[in-house]
Amino acid sequence: MDKNDFSAYVYADNAATTRLSDTALEAMLPYMTAYYGNPSSIYSFSHESRKALSAARSDVAAVLNADPSEIIFTSGGTESDNHAVVGAARANVAKGKHLITSTIEHHALLHTMKQLEKEGYSVTYVPVDGEGTVDVEALKAAVRPDTTVISIMMANNEVGTIQPIAEIGAFAKSKGILFHTDAVQAVGHIPVDVKELNVDMLSLSGHKFHGPKGVGALYLRKGVRILPLMQGGGQERGRRSGTENVAGAVGLAAALKEAASQMETEAARLKALVARLDEGILKIPYTKKTGHPTNRLPGLASYTVEFIEGESMILHLDIRGIAASTGSACSTGSLDPSHVLMAMGLTHEVAHGSLRLSLGKYSTDADVDKILAELPEVVALLRRMSPVWPGLE
Ligand SMILES: *Cc1c(COP(=O)(O)O)cnc(C)c1O
């Protein structure tokens, strides 16, 4: 097989990124070829770009139950998270410098908090239970008179657990504290209504729901003032300078509209595929599912496989034509287990053997067949080579 031919490859890493949908690609193309005008220019040629950007904004707003003026296009989930937390923290220093988040956030959020700590802010990291649900009572107890921002993710990217965002949002509102949610894994996959969720700010990213990479959005509730991250030409009503990624915004909006219109049937289809994965994988001895048993993303399946190391599992699956993911990363030389699994109380040893299979729009029954045919062999092979494998009696 040609090593660059991935036509028969099984892609089960949709939580990392997704294939662009055909609808999104088609919507984007004219804005990279025919209508390439700068939306800020005043001649008629640029009207097309401006109109497209405005329509994309309205479409995104409609899906989230927001007003178009509340949508800021960004370069992705990471920028939206940074902008929300840093912008809100800096805009409210007169009130205080205390922030609250959870221990299982994406690094886009956690590393931003770490940076703010270096700049003199104090941050409380609220713990989660064994299923990855944020301890709401601990969050409430963490509030101080100088607390300005709470940021809790809507759905976790490693284990899929969905958080009680509406409840936390109502609480934050009652305390007059700004509330941000990183909804990058949720948007396009489960219903997201900014009003029902009581959020002031919400991050989303195109490439997590079959839109293009490098474009995202930040929902910023009307009346909430945050400082911009970037200074420049004053685009996005002064909130995000830089010439707009018109084709990107158009593709994001098209993918989101498509995902929203297919959400119910697609979620049911993915749940059925994941149920098949669960049934097959949990038959392998010493495996467990991680995350919440029911309150979880429909396409994300996560497990621990004891006595083997996650990265070896991923490399062996890759040789057999399957893309999957693990929480442990030894890319830096040090073998760090996932901060999410550790926060959920798993031991180092068990957390090292984590496996995440995330399915999407283009996943099929045949993909699941292939995973269920290959994975047990990979696990058996690695366990035979493992010095810690006790064997089966
Ligand atoms: C992917 C992801 C991000 C980062 O989004 P980018 O668009 O890749 O910058 C942030 N948060 C979560 C939960 C994610 O899954």
C-alpha cells in the first residue's frame, strides 16, 4: 500500500479535528476565488465579501439563539478561550483578580489561567468526580468578593462528560460574576442555547464540527465589556482586529447549520456506533469506560486499557490503518498521563493506558467493525510484551 494512500484508513479522532463537509467546502470556494475583496473596503466588489460575512454571522447567531452582534469571529477555539478569559479578567481588575475554572479544562484554557497567575491573578481549580463532572458545590464555595470570572467547559474533549452549564450559569449570574464556557466539543454535536445556558461568553471552533480549521467564534453577550486581545484595524466592531477570514467564517457557518439540522439523527446514529464499540471493547479483560455513563457527547468513546501504554496502542493501531488518540503524551520525552484522567482520580498506571475513539459524520459501521477486529489483537500483542502484565488465570 502507498504510505500516503489513506482511502481505507479508519479515522476515529474527530475530537482532534474533522474532515471538512462537502457543503462547507462548496460554500467557501467562491470567497477564495471570485469574491476575494476585503470586507472593509467601500467599493461594490467588496460588498459580496461583506454580505457573506454578515450572513455567516447571522447563521451562527441563529443556531446559538444569540444576536448577530454578539458573535465575534476568531482564529479558533484557542483564541476564543484566551480572548474571553484574559479580556474579561483584565476588564474587571477594579473589582478583583480572582478567577475560577476546573481541573479538566483544555490546555487553551488551563495554560491561559497559568499565565494570568504569573501576572498576579489568583485562580481556583475546582475538582471533578470520578465521572468527570465538575463539583458544583465546591465551585460555589470557591467564590470570593474579588471573583470576576468563572470558566467551565461544556463538554470534555478527553472523556466526553457534559457539565451542568445552565446551573453554573444561573449561579454566576446571581453573584454578578462573568461566566464563560469552552463549548468547542459541544457546538454542532449537542444543543447549545446561550440563553438557556445563562452564559456571558462561549467559545466554538469550526474544525470540530466539519468546518474549516483556523476559524472559530466567541459569543459575547450584549452589554458585557471585555478587552480585545489584538490591537489593529478595529474589525469585528473593534473587538477583534485583523482582516476577516471571510471564506473561513462562511465555511464555519455552513458546517454549523448543517450539523444543527442533522443533530438529532446524527446523535442517535453515533450513539449506536459507540454502543457497538463499548460492547466489543469492554469484552477485552481489564478495560473500563471513562467519563459519565450517559451524560456525554454522542460520538466520543473513551476507555482505559490496563497494563499497556497508550502511545504504543495508538502506534500499533496506526500500522493497522486506524487513527485514534490517547490522553498520555510522551512526545516531550517525559511520559505525562492525562491531567483529565488524573483529576478524575485514576492512578498513574491506569491513566497511561487511555484510549479515545471519537466518531463523526463520516464514521461508518464498517469503521467500527475494523476497530473491533484490530484492537483486541493490538492489546493482546502489547500485553504479551508488557513487563507488568500479570496474565490471565
Ligand atoms: C480543540 C479544542 C480547543 C482548541 O480549539 P482550536 O480551534 O484547535 O484552537 C479548545 N477547547 C476544546 C475543548 C477543544 O476540544
